[in-house]
Amino acid sequence: MKYRRYFVSGRVQGVGFRWACVTAANQAGVSGWTRNLSDGRVEVLACGTDGELDSLARWLESGPAGARVEHLEIIEEHSDVRDASWPRDFVIRR
């Protein structure tokens, strides 16, 4: 399993991005979480196979209707970033 962290910039808060991201991530088969950041971006940390993570990344490039993604930053995590609170599925963190 691999881990990737995504930072999504643009009009991505206040448009249901995180809720739609949960659906997209579960459909892709990844576990992890998403949250809003104070700088206006959305952060996503996901665990899955290359194919599953690529599928999620393709969705993140556009997001849900009403969102306008201007930039997607992808960071490969090189260690196990899971902790005791790692979710079984994909969830929203506050």
C-alpha cells in the first residue's frame, strides 16, 4: 500500500468538496481522510494502490460541481503515516 497527500487549491471550500471527496475516495477504494485548511485549501491523505490513488487524483483535479480546482499538489509519503486513529474507510477530519 502507498500513501499520498494531496493539497487542493482554488474554490474548494464551501462547495461540498470534502463530502464529495468521501464518496470519490470510497469509490476508488482508498482509506484516509480529508479536511479544510485555514489557508483555503483542502488536504487529503489517502492510502491505497497506485491505481486507486491515481483514480482519486483524477477526481481531485476537478472536484464536484461548483468547485474550481486551480492547483493539485501531490506528495508521496515514504513512510507509514497511519496512527491509532486511522479510519477504515475515508472520512472528514475537522
